[in-house]
Amino acid sequence: MNNSILTVVVPCYNEQEVLPETVKELGGVLEKLIKDGNVSPKSKILFVNDGSKDKTWELISKYTKEYEYVTGIKFSRNYGHQNALLAGMSVAVEYSDMIITIDADLQDDINAIPEMVEKYNEGYDVVYGVRNSRETDTFFKRRTALAFYGLMSKLGVKLVLDSADYRLLSKRATESLLDFKERNLFLRGMVPLVGYDSAKVYYARKERFAGKSKYPLSKMLHFALDGITSFSIAPIHLILYLGVLTVIFSIIMMIYTLVEKINGHIVSGWASLMISIWFLGGVQLISISIIGEYVGKIFSEVKHRPRFVIETETYTEKMTKQDK
């Protein structure tokens, strides 16, 4: 019998359509792990309600009463997917020997969980769930994902290719991750910084079981920008290089204009002048925006506001009762 306590942290935002199936599927996997003696009977599923506007919390509360292994956290408002993951880990780490994070939409194959637990029992502190293909993605999403991973690699950010937020962390790996105090979270880049021995478990990603994706293009772009600006100052270096190139180009154009003037050539100049103004104006606006992104992150960090506020939480109560 393995006495290691597993907690599966599941962030939820407007997931009332998929939640019944999620509880059924994850519950089945957890019950089998307990029955086979691979994890402790005290193991739990922890749903984190990230300010849902539908009946997600009502369902979580209902299942908490029906199943001993179901627990929940309710945020006071929406704080975002990454903060929901962090909140679940913060609450569960005191009682858990290992924590698995997985989204509620059932796109990540839950059948990989037993293999993750097996890797943990082999001595690995971090086990990444890695997609073995992107066949379920659109062509656009496949290309942009590859471009993003390629860009992050060139910027010096260590990411596990085709790995999202489906992973297992041991207790000490989770505690180390929670020592990172930044408010601008990009967990895919933070987890590799923790170190410790890691392994990969490959799985096929499925179509979403029900409901709509919570990551439309606008959120994906914002998430990618967060990842870049949270881990690299390369964009600021690029602004410097762009400024130098612009100055060099301006000097060349000045020399060219003087030569044309000396040779007596008449140059109207209106078109070239307007193009230069618009070009330099665009460069300046882009540069200011990039710098502003970093300044905004500094502004957010120095205020030291809480990353989330928990309104209700049932996990600790259930774990405490079992300890008595």
C-alpha cells in the first residue's frame, strides 16, 4: 500500500457543461489508483472556481457533499487560469506528497495520470504531460504554437515543447515553485527553473468534451506576450538595435540628400518625407509600447497585492477531519 497523498488540482471557469463528466472521469482514475494501492485513500480532487458566472460552484459544492475525494476552492472573483493553478497548489501542498494539475475540459488524457504517478514513485519530482501530436489543432494554431516555442527558445527561455499545464510536481518541487513570488505568472517557464529530476509522459490530446474554449486568440496572444516579457528583456535589446539601424539609415539618407543637392538634382521630397515620418512614428510607438509592457509589470509587482483571494475552501476541512 502506497501512503503518498495525491491531489489533482483542476482550475474551472464557466465549466458547468463539462464538470459532471470531469468528476466522473477523474473520480474513476483516482478510485482505481487508490484501489490498486498506488496512492493514499486520502487523495483528493481539488476544483478551483475562478470566478465562474454560471453554476460551476454550485456543482462543485454538490459533488463535495456526494464524494469524499471531491473538494473545492471558490475565488472572490476571476483571477485567471495561472492564479487558479497556484491557489490550488498553495492550499494542497501542506497535505500532499504529489500534485497533478489538469484543465477541466478533458482535452488532456487523464489516462496518463497513473503513468505520472508511476514516474513519481520511480523518484522523479517533476513529470511533464507532453502531447505526442497536434492533429486536433487547426493549421493556424499549430504554426503559431511552433513559432512561439521557437521564439522562446531563441530568447533563452527553457520550455518543454508541446507541454502545457498538465504536469505532476512532488511536494518539494511544489514548495520550491511557490517560493517564486512574481505576480506575472507564466508557469510553463517557471516550472523548469525549479530544477529537480524530471520525466515526460506522452499522450494524445483530445477535442474539448463540452463547452467553449476559455482561450480565444486574443487571450492566447496576451498569454504569449506575458511569457516573453516575464522571462526575457530581449525585446528591449531589439529596440536598441532598431534605433541604431534607424540612425544609420537616417545618416545614409542625409548623405544621399547632400550629394543630390550638390549635383543640382531637384528632389521634391514630399513623398520621402511623409514615409519617413510615418515609419519613425510607427517605430517609436512600438518601442514605447514594449517598454510600457515592462514598466506595467514592474508597477504590478511592486504593489505586492495578493495574487488571489479565496472566499470559500473545503479541502483543508476534509483533510483535517481525516487526520483525526
